[in-house]
Amino acid sequence: MFEERVVLVTGSSKGIGKSTALYFLKNGANVVFNYSKDGPHITKLKQLLSEFEDRYLLCQADVSDVNQVRKMFKEIKEKWGKLDIVVNNAGITSDGWVMMMGDQKWDSVLDVNLKGTFLCIREAARMMSRSKSGVIINVTSTSGIKGQPGQANYSASKGGVIALTRTVAKELAPYGIRVNAVAPGFIKTAMTTSIPQDTLENYKKLIPVGRIGETDEVAEVIGFLASDKSSYIVGQCLVVDGGLTI
């Protein structure tokens, strides 16, 4: 489905990002796996990717650092000479009640989640505009739609990503670049599995389908938005939450 296309997925060493990057890889694309920090999970990822030979690139870069972002995009251009699809997935949380939230907690989350998305969009748009084609998909969150107590920084950053998506979608459509967003709800990742079981059961009661989502289910939606099947979808935010926000 994505043969010969070059795909960048930020924050793709685990969770939704990893499932998404593997989805594209298994469907024929050349994929850039971006991550910010080394660790045992990167060693496991390298072992997993060994069967795909020269169709992937591991690229360590902090998306909130403009110089590291530019270096990453330069590496992509040097290896493949183009970029067809970008999934801005990299994100962090640092929860706390607003009256007790320090500047560092606020700045770090906004820097990665919102500024990082902007920096990658800017570099991607510069590359894609030359070929008059491309797809950018930003991973936001239901917290950016309905707000979440204890997550003023995270909710603000993800709400900002939705607004950013709609704005740049209008700017880039004339250049043949489609921009959309995906807003996952509760998804089974390292973050949700660390929640106490009784708390998790209470969360499930709020979800009409009665379960936590799988990362592969989000990857499938991202894959659809990246495909030619969604060629007339622009500036939208598709919610993947089992009905949580309805």
C-alpha cells in the first residue's frame, strides 16, 4: 500500500508511535523511527527491525530542539531524498494541579507536544512543498478536546495541536499537502498499564464500548488518513476513543 513512500514517525520507540511505524513498514514503506533517549527498548527495537534490512532508519532527536530536528530531516533527505508522510506522535506528560504546577512542568510538556509538532511540520512542509505532495498527521488526545483535571499543561498542548492542525491544513493544502489529526482516548500503553487496576476499571465504565483501546487500532486510523483513500479529508481530527467523548 505504501511502497516507495518515506514515512517519519516521531516518538516511535514504543506505544502508539511504535505500532504506527511498524504498520507502515509492514505495508511497504521506508520508515524513520524517531526516539529521544537510548535504553533497553531501543535494543529490542533494533532486534525487531533487523529483518527489514535497509528499509528503516533509527534517528535519535529531541523534537523540541530545532537543531536536532533539522539534523533529523537532513539525514532523511540524505538517505532517501524525499519525505512523503509524517506522523507527529512524540509527546510527554507531567501531571499536576494548576495551582501547584511549576514552570518546568508547563514548559517541558508544551515544548515537546506543541512546539515539537510545529518544528516537524515546518521542516516537513519545506521538503514536501517541492514535490507538491505529502501527508502530515498529528497525534493529539481527547484531553485536548474535553480537558482533563490535573493535566492543564497536557490538555493545553494537545488542544493547541488540534488548532495548529486546522491552521496549517489551510496553509498547506494549495501545495498538495494534506494535514489531519488523530485524537486517541484511553489506549493500552506503558502509561495506562501503570494505572492501578481499580482505577482502570473505573475509567472503563466511562467508555461506552467498555474497554481500553489497542495501539494497533490507532495505527490503522493513522494509516487510513495517510492513504489515498482519504484524499478528500483535510484539517480534521478523528477521535479514536471507544465513544468516551460522545
